[in-house]
Amino acid sequence: NAGVTQTPKFRVLKTGQSMTLLCAQDMNHEYMYWYRQDPGMGLRLIHYSVGEGTTAKGEVPDGYNVSRLKKQNFLLGLESAAPSQTSVYFCASSYELRGDGYTFGSGTRLTVV
Amino acid sequence: GEDVEQSLFLSVREGDSSVINCTYTDSSSTYLYWYKQEPGAGLQLLTYIFSNMDMKQDQRLTVLLNKKDKHLSLRIADTQTGDSAIYFCAEFFPSNDYKLSFGAGTTVTVRA
């Protein structure tokens, strides 16, 4: 089925380790986003991309890096994981910036110990 | 400002109506959205309203917008157990670089 696929679904990291979360969409969407979801805080935008080869900082970008080398993929990297990065991460894509066109992935639950 | 606030929990009896409330601060919002998140899943768009509208109805869902008070509500008629989920209010406005701002989410529990 068409949509947004996130890998992995679960991961446990030790403090200081690095990892990359992959988001792939097959809807030819221009815009892609990485959010983190924390209890009582809703979704906060980490980074986003308005097209292949572009990235921009969102609300909470510190400690994360992103790349969009191919239109269908948006990678989120943690260079040196910290316990404060324990969260559920959601990727989304959209055909336009308005919120009615967003498709979300099912999330990656990351625990940093 | 771009804060979106929601109450965190709502418990409702099956068959009753649910009303989820949201307040926002940016008067330049153009679109306001309601998303639903079921356990273990991503967010799905439920409905949205354009800022020049007061009300929108879609089957069991009614969205009310009070621009003067910057208040948005979602009413779910005849609430069913499948409506148990987290509901997020979100606003979209140009002064936020055209990005969505989400509330913290309201967890709705439907009891028999």
C-alpha cells in the first residue's frame, strides 16, 4: 500500500551511540518532516525538507541531523544519543505545506539508556 | 505566539457525545485540523476547517470555530469504542513558515 514507511520500529541505544532512522514515501511528495512525540507535549518538529537536496531546522533540531539525497527518502541521524532523545519519532510527507495533505508513518520508538 | 493547548484526558460513555476543546494563540491561522492517533499508529487526518468558517459537519464529526476566542472544538456524536484514541488539534499559519503546530493531544477513553 502507498504510504510512509519508517524503519526501524523499535530501537534501544546506549548513551553516546549513533543511529539513523529511515523514512521512505512512495507518493512522490515534495515535503517531508521528522517529528518527535513526548507525553504531554504533542508533536514537535525536528527538521523538515521542501524538496530533494534541501533540509531546514524545525522547532527542536539540536542533537539531530537530516539528509534528503533522494526525493523519496528522508533520514534522521543521531550522532551521539542522549537519554533526552528517548521518544517516539514520526516521519510525515505531504504534497503541499497545508496539513490536510500529510501522511504519517507509524513511528519509531527509541529508548536511550 | 504559536501555542496550541488542549486538555489531556476525556472519558465518555459509549453512545454519548464527546467534545474535545482546543485553544490557539495565533490569529493568523488559516487552517485548523483534527488528527486521530490510534495506539501504536501514526496520526490520521480526521477533519479540518478553514479559518473563514464557523462550523463544519462530516457524518458524526462537528467542528466549531470561534475566531474571536481562538477556540476550536471537535464533537463526536454517538461515541463508539473505536473512537478511543488520542486527538490532536493543529494549526497552520503563514507566520510559522507554513508549518503545522500541534497541541499536546487529548486522550479519549470510551467506557461501556
